[in-house]
Amino acid sequence: MSRALIRSLVVLSVIAIVGILTVQAVWLRRAYALGERQFRQTAFVALQEVADQVAKLNRIRQTQAAVVQLSADYFVVRTDAPINPVLLEHYLQTALRRHRLLTDFEYGIYNCETERMVYGAYVSSVTQTTVNNALPGRQQPPRFPGYTHYFEIRFPGQAGFVTGQLNGWLASSVAVALVVVLFGYTLWVVLRQRQLADIQREFINNVTHELQTPVSTLRIAAGVLQQPGISQQPERLGQYARVVAEESGRLQRQVQAVLNLARRQHTGFATDRVVLDLNQLLTDVAQAHTVPIRLDLQAAPAWLLADAYALETLLNNLIDNARTYCTDQPDILLSSRTVGQRLIWSVADKGVGIAKAHQRAVFRQFYRVPTGNVPTGKGFGLGLYYVSRVARAHGWQLRLDSTPGLGSTFTFTAPLASFVPQPAVAEPVC
């Protein structure tokens, strides 16, 4: 399956998912609005029935609608006659139960002539209990011209009641959302597996190319060294001997990088730390390479608690990168300095550099800076990943400063180790 087709499927899938979720949200919103409207209409009908019962009880003939809605959950019912609280509560509970409005409500009875609340109560639909005088009413009841008596009723649980009526809608929406999430996760897994397969294929190709290069060079050098009379040309013999040594070391480091990766994947990144002289280690690493490496070792003292093998491999990886990604002769500088109780060392080069957009990604496993359609065939994408893992395992600070065309500087900061070397004890002379 081509990348373009996968990209198209992903875009279409995202559009479909967004469309489904949008439709679900719109339908839920409309269903809730419809539920609110039905609640208000049903409550209006139920309260009108209560008003008719009160009017019939008081032998009053109503000439106009008795129910007035002041807000979404607040109604006023005109009676124009004194109301018995016990009968009113009975009428309200019966009417609301008949119309299936099983929710809490609070009501108050007002006498407009005296301008005060006569009675107030809160009625629970769950326990069917009444709390008298518990209506959180107003200090001053609303006034209605022409009214002599009325009662108000409010449904504080209207939103919860309407939401409860949408359980079916909510369940279906949750099911759809779950399906969408599972689909998205499946799509992510498929894309991730495809990406890993591409990385694995590219890694194998890189390993094959990187191993073939030193092997081919060694084969050519071996052929030259087998020529008759080569021993009579010491300068040429030494030149090809250095080539053999250099390419053998390069091949060994490449194989060791792959072995280190395999071992770390299974055992984790454990370190065997000892106190070592960083300046001495930097000197030894520089002398082990055939290319000239400048040293600027100002750290005094330079004691560092570290895994010597891991640190040496880290330095070799950075030096190999500097040699590989250079436009001319490699110019490499190893430096160290002490700032307070911190030990700072760096590996700097004047190579091709790394663009700002890739400076965080270069420490990822198998990542190589893209070069468009021009294959570089350089590196496994493991060197800087190993560098970052070593720094993280030791708790060192790692900073990359790089400018394309000017080179890169990798700087490490670690606590200065406390170590005093013990003087050698002379053996007694017998």
C-alpha cells in the first residue's frame, strides 16, 4: 500500500470520525432541547389541571389561563382564592405523577393582599417527603396586577430530569464514541506498524551498506598487501597498513553499535560507574583515532563518576559522526572545563551541521536527518540515540548547539566527583 493511499485513507477516516461525532453532538443537543420543551409543555398542562381543581374547589370560574411561565423551570399559577397547603400539595403530586414528571419541586403560596408568603415547602420525588418552609424564596414576592392569591412552583432538578430521559441517546452516543476510539486506536497501531516496518527495512539497508564499505576497503587493501614486492615499498606498505587498521576499527565500532542496541533492548541501560579521570579518557580516545583531534583540557580536577565503556563509546560515536558528516578534512575538538562543582566537556566539529528543526529528533532511535531524494547512505541512526541514552542514564545534561554549514557542538554537564587517588605504597625491600 503506497504512502499516498495511506495518507488519503487517514484523511478520509479523520473526516468521517469528525463528522460522526459532530452529528452525535448536534442530535444530542436537539434531543435535549426537545426534552426541555416537552417538560415545559407537560408541566404547563399539569399545573393547569391543578388550577382547575382549585377553582372547582373554591367554586370560581376562570376566564383566562391561570398558568404563567416566568422561566424554564419556574411557573406561577393564579387561584384568586385562599389555598389549603395540604390539598395543593396533594393536587400537585397527583398531577405531576399522572404526567410522569417524577422530579423534585418546591412551591410557595402567596397572599397578594398582605404581600407575604403564606406557606412554602420542598417536596422530594424520591423519598416523597416534604420540608415545610424550606422554599428558598424571595424576600419580596413578585407582584401581578389583578391577582389576589397565587402559588409558584419551581423544578430545581429539571436539567437532571431531562438528561435522564436521554439515557438511550447517551448510551448510543457513548457506544459510537467507543467504536470511534477503538477505530482510531486500530488505525494508529496499523500506521505505527507500517512505520516500524519502514524503519526496520531502512535500518537493514543502512547496516548492509555500512558494513560493505569497510569490508570492500579491507579486501582492496589485502589485495595490495599480497602483491609481490610490496615489502620493498615501506611507505606504501605503511599506508595500506593504516587503512587496514582504520577500517578494522570502523567495522568493529559498527558491529559493536548493533550489538549494544540488541543488548540494551533486552537488559535495559544499566551502568557500571567508577570514578575516572575525564581528561585522561579524552586523551586516550583522541589518540586511538587516525585523524588529528585537537584537545583543550582545562578541567582541574577532572574526576567524573561514569561508566568508562559507555562514555568511551559515546565519544567514539560523536567523533565518527564528525568524521562522516564533514565537507572537507574533519576538524574535531575535545574540551573540558570546571565551573564550580560541575564538570563540563564537549565534542565540537566544523561539519555540515544540523538544522534547528531536526535537533530534537536526531536523538531518536533510527532517526537520520532527511536529505530529500538524495540518499546519503551514512550511519545507522543509532549513534546520537546511544549518546542521549548514556547521558540520561547518568543524569547528565546534554545540549546541542548546531548551525548548518558551520558545525555542531555537543556539551555535557555533570557533577564533579569527589575522589582523591591513593598514593602508591612502596613494597619493602628485603
